Amino acid sequence: MPMEIFCAIGFAVIFLYSAYIWWKRKEMPQSISATVYDLDIKRKWVFTAVMFLVTFMIVPQMIEKASENTKFLAFLTCGGILGVGADPLCHNEEHPIHYVSAIIMGVSSQVLVGLNEPWLLLTWAPYIVYTLYKTDGTKNMFLGEMSMLANVAIYALA
């Protein structure tokens, strides 16, 4: 039970952080990673702190729920989130760690969910429909990241 509570708090932290930046900007961010640029120069560490906190609150529950053969995917997800947080200034071309970490996190988390609870991949349906019907193609990264987080949250907490 305590791991589920920590996991729920971890998801609340990332969703509230994202909602705060959205409210502060008065428009949807381009991506969760891009929110670091909306923080004051002295507060850019908050992005890293949020990523690290979320990792250590969510991943233990993901490991617990994973089958024996897929636990390594939860560890890869953990490494991906930590890499994203450790190298936050992603709009600089000299930060390949951020991009590689984000890809590792996204792919490993969704393969983990797909192998353990394939029906949860249906949580991507609203995002896919939205993307197909949206005409200007902007801000899809943020919505995709939110779909991934919702997918992982349902997996970890169900």
C-alpha cells in the first residue's frame, strides 16, 4: 500500500508541475522538457528535482508490477527519466543525453506496459485521434508525453 501512495504522489507532482507551467505560460507547453525554459534562471533546478523525485516515487511500483522478464524495462525507464532530469537544457544541440534519455524512457515504458497490460495501450487512442484531426501539428509532443504518463500511471496504480 505505501508504494502505491508514493507512486500516486509522484504522478501528482509531475502533473501539477506541468499544470503550473501551463497556467504560468497561459498556453500549453511544447513539451514537458521545454518547461525548464519557463522557470526563472535561479529555479531551473526545480525541473531536475521534479524528474528525480518522480523517478524515485514511481519506478519502484513499476518494478513491483512488472513480470520477472520485464523488470529491466522499468530500470531502463528509471535511467531515462534520470537522464532527462540530469540534462534539462534540451534546446541546445550539445545535449544528446537528454534526447537519448527521453527516447529510452518513452520506448521502455510503453513496451513494459504493452507486454504486461496490452489493453492499456488504448489510452493512446485520444492522442492519436487528436493528432490525426489537428491541422497545425503544434504542441503534439506535450500531449504525447501526457498520454504516456497517463498510460504508465494507470498501469502502475491499477
